[in-house]
Amino acid sequence: MSVSKYPCEQCGAQLDFEPGTTDLKCQYCGFQQQINPTTEIIQELDFHAFISENPPQTDIETAKALHCNSCGAEYSMGPYQVAGACPFCGSNAVVSTEAEARISPKSLLPFRIKANQAKDLFGKWVGGRFWAPNNLKKLALLEHGLHGIYIPYWTYDSNTVTQYSGMRGIWHYRTETYRDSNGNTQTRQVRYTEWYPAAGTVFVPFDDVLVLGSTHLPPKYAQALSSWQLGELTPYQSEFLSGFQAMRYDVDLEDGFETAQKIMDPTIRQAIHRDIGGNEQRITSMSVQYNDLTFKHILLPIWSGAYRYKGKSWSYLVNGQTGEIRGEAPVSAWKVAIAVILGLLVIGTIIYFTSQSK
């Protein structure tokens, strides 16, 4: 295991990656150093070939013991963390995973949103929560914390071929005679469906199906961050991690693919429905082949925050590339009660005038 550190050439302090640039910057003297570009090419790896050549990781994960060269302290870094800081002097450390029996990230999206920008975006977001208490923005801004973290993700590509069988429903109409409430004979058009067997094959390509590779953050919010611009992925360089935390995956490659299949499934079913045609469709069986299956292991930037309101902690995430926010906020019981009362008044008014008009 090797540890990378980036001391300032002018004052000896640690250099941090400066979001929105390709530079490392000293937070003490302001010195900036450009990150040397790499000639590495981002490649998709063959899924089945990789699985056959690399047995699953079964070792028990343990914390990594590190020695800080800046202050001499000994400290540990969690088993699923690859970048962080010395808790005594704040020196940054990035741990190499190349020598471990794991899949190393080969590309990442560097942070573009700075910490102060993420705070401003959070302020606008929490202030725009219609159902939140009126004093939430003030209290949340006073008490929230913010951490920049690179999160592990998998991407999967595949040209799927799906054979299916099902039923095609065609609508028809017939005239029906009935008696109304006054006893008069009336006619009406009644729709019915005739079903016909259907079968076929659909071809659906998928590119960069994104799957969260960590169980250590709220998945409903991390998965909801959907505005990633993966076309801007850059080859992995540890300099981009300096000054930030970074996590290792604990959702392995095969488990991630199972999740990817669930993500692909609705799109494949939509293609089958279109192929069946008619007015209604039923799928009775489908068999999917995932041809040309490839994957990437990547790191994506997230600002993770939490704030307290009336003794309860609330979490949120900010997309470190685009500024998109997902999170949770308390709901004002008074606002909900007022809305319910107003709704009942409106319904009551409608019922009253409807009854008066008869």
C-alpha cells in the first residue's frame, strides 16, 4: 500500500485540488501547481472476461494504519476510504489501491462545484421547501456540515437482445341497449378488447448504466442525482482526490450488474410493448441476452451535508459537478393543517353551490 501526499513547494503545507480547475492549491500561501495531464485512455472492460480472470474479493476488510509524515502521528483510515486527512494536523493522504485485490478506478469526474458554491446552492434549496417551517433556512445554515467525497460507481454497457412472447389487445366497440334512471331505453357504445398472440425480438442498446458502488450513503438520494455529464470523465489521477475524502466500493462488480439489469428492465419492457403494438399489451415471457457487456469503475464527486432542526438530523447531497441537490427536510405541521382546512373549505363550497343549483 502506497500513500500519496502533495506538499506545497513554497511553505510545505498540503496542496488541495481546487474544484473547477486542473490545479492543486495551497490553502495557506495560495501557491498553485498544475496537475500534469495523463496520456491514459479511458477504456471499457469486458465484463465476462474480467470475472473469469479475477475471482471475487473475499478478504475481510480492515482499517488501514497510516503514518503522517507531517506531524508523526499514527492514525487509521476506514476500510472503505481511500482518501482523507490526518485527524491531528490535517495533512491529506491518498491511498493507492493498485496493489490490492480490488478493481481500481480508472476514471473520475473532478469536483467543479466549490464548497462555498455548494453552501449557496443548499441555502437556495432549503429556502425553497414550500412545506418546511419558516425558520428552517436560518437554523439549517447555522448548523449544517459539508464534506466533499468521491463516491464509487459502476457503469455498464450492453447491446441487449430480448426474445419475448405476449398478447396484443385490439379495442372494438359494440352498441348496448340499457334503461336509464327514468326507465327510458337508451343506447351506448361499449368498448371491449380482443387478444391475439404476439412474439418477437427487440434490440435495445445501453450506454453507461450507472450503479452506486457504496452502501455507506443514502442510496435514494445518491441514485436520484441524475445530472452527471459522464462525457467529461477524465483518467484517474490521485491529485484530484487531494483535500477530499474518497470511498472504495463495497458493492462488487457482479452485484452491481444485478442492479443494472433492474435499471434496464423497464426500458426493455417499453420496447417490447412498442413491438407488440395494438391498444394494449401483455408480456407473458421474456429472455434477455446481454451482449457486448462491458463496465467501468469510476469516482463521482458529491458534497455530503447534514443539518439539525429541533434535535433531529437531516441529510442532503450536492452533485459536485452540476450542483444538483437531493435531500430531506422537515415538514411544518401548521402548513399542512392550513392546507387541509383550505382544501376542505373548497370542497364544502363546491358541494354547497352544486346542491343549491339543483
